[in-house]
Amino acid sequence: MFAANAIYSALVMNKATITGTIIGICASAATIVLMACESRRIAKNAILMAHNPSVTLWGSYEAEELLKLAEVTNQVKKSIVTAYMERLDKTEEEISQLMDEESWYVGQEAVDAGFCDTVIEAEFQNSALLQKFMVNGVLYSFKNYVETFVPDNIRRKVQALSVTQQKRTGTFFDTSNTTQKGNGMMGENEKGMPAITDAAGLKVAYPQLCAQIASDAVSAERERLKAIDEIARGIPEEVLMKARYEEPVSAADLALAQMKANNAAGQQFLTEMVQELRSSGAGAVGAEPNTGYDPQEQKKVENAQKVAGFAAKLKADKRRG
């Protein structure tokens, strides 16, 4: 929006006569640039869209910060309304309402609403400009963008206005000889679609499919990391880091590998303990066998001890010669 305002100011200050021509789509901040053009033209099947400004947030914020951001967003809307009021024969309230409603116009409707001055007969051609453009970092062709984001009723208007006898030469939205394919429509113009040779081309041709594949891949990766975290206790950190990021494996494969590692470590410990005992000489140490407790044998031992003690006293008696 701020870039569009800067372009708007530069065009207004330029002494040249500026003509703005919409072939394809003029939406969001691009409509601000259009307001700076002295003459504004739109193709009969081109699209114009106006809506409220929005903000994308990452991170965490306090209530006061969010309130300030809401205030800034409201001020941004006022600047857009001001630019529209210079060219549209509408009140501030009417412009604010059409932005609240996210208003879409096709061809003559944009002229009737005051956004454009005249309609031209040119239709969308398969030019390099319309085949590839970026929206929020994603590459689109005009056709795929319209099929993905434009409301159905607006898309049908564009299709109806785009049917001409020359459409077989490769222009957008040739609705003649169309056949159903999957969830979308394949027309004669798509039969000549260039071969897809890289990921960028695949995204252009099938943006929704690619977005779904990416979403599924992200979900699967999150589940894999979550499962690894659940079995992480007792596994060395360097092993976990390797399994998570360097050489990704599933939690099941990691658990099996760790069990094998634990088993090998246990075997090694037992082997080293046996070797240590053997080298210590503990194997040569003997012991008297334990025969258990026998009362009769115990009595004999006690009597023998008494006799030996009595004999020792007699031997020590000096009165005996």
C-alpha cells in the first residue's frame, strides 16, 4: 500500500499525460495507482477489485500494540478513500462501504462505478506478463489466479465476455469445447500448454495441488518430529539431532536403531566385565564348602573343644610332676 501511494504521488507530479490500461486484473493497492492516471481504460473482460487494507502478523503482541496497529490500519484506509474520492463520484461513506464489501467489477461495471473511463475490446492474451506474476511470494498465471481467488460469479462474467472466434489461437477462458477434468475445466487452449519442466512451472499450472502437497508435507514432518520427541528420553542428544534434521528418519526407525545400539553396548559391557574378572585372578580364590547346619555335628565339635580346653589346663598345672 505504501509503495502504491509512492507510485501514485510520482505519477500525479509527472507532467506527462498518463493513461492506465487494465488488461487482466487491477486489484487492491494497484487501484490506487490507477487513480493517478488521467485516462483510465479497462478491457471488457478485465477485473477490478477494491477492499479494505489488511495486515499480516507474526510473533506475539500486547493489547496496546494491537490497538495501535488497528489505528494505523484505519489511517491507511482513509488515505485510500482520499485517493478514490479524487476520481470517483461517490461520498466518503459510499467508498468506505464498497471497500468493506470487497467489491469486484468486470469491464463496464468498473466504468459505471467510476474507477475507469472507457471500455476497450482487447481480451486477455497469453503474453509473458499474464502467464507469470507473483502474489504473496507465489507464482501464478492470470487464469490460475482467477480460478483460485476470484468469486465464482465474477469468474463466470469474465469467461462469458472472453468467448470470441479468435479464442482458439490461445487466449484465456475459451469456454468452447470444454471438457471436465478433475475439479476444474480443461479447454482447447490448455491442450497447447507448455511442458512443465521445473517446480515453478508446476506451481503455475497447479497452484492448489502444489499448496495441498506442501501442506501435507508440513503436517507429516510435524508428526514425525512429535513422535521422535515422545521417545527421546534416554537417547543421546547428538543422535536425536541427526535423526531430526541431518539424516531424517521416522520415530520407529530411530527406536529400532537405538534398541540395536543398546543391545550392542550391553554385549560389550558383559564382554569387558568377564575379561576384567579373568585378568584380576579372582577365579583362583577358593572357599570352604558350606555343608549346612547339623545339630549332632555341632555337639561333637563343642565337646571336642571342651576336652581340648580341659587338657590344656591339666598340662599347665605345676602340681603335677
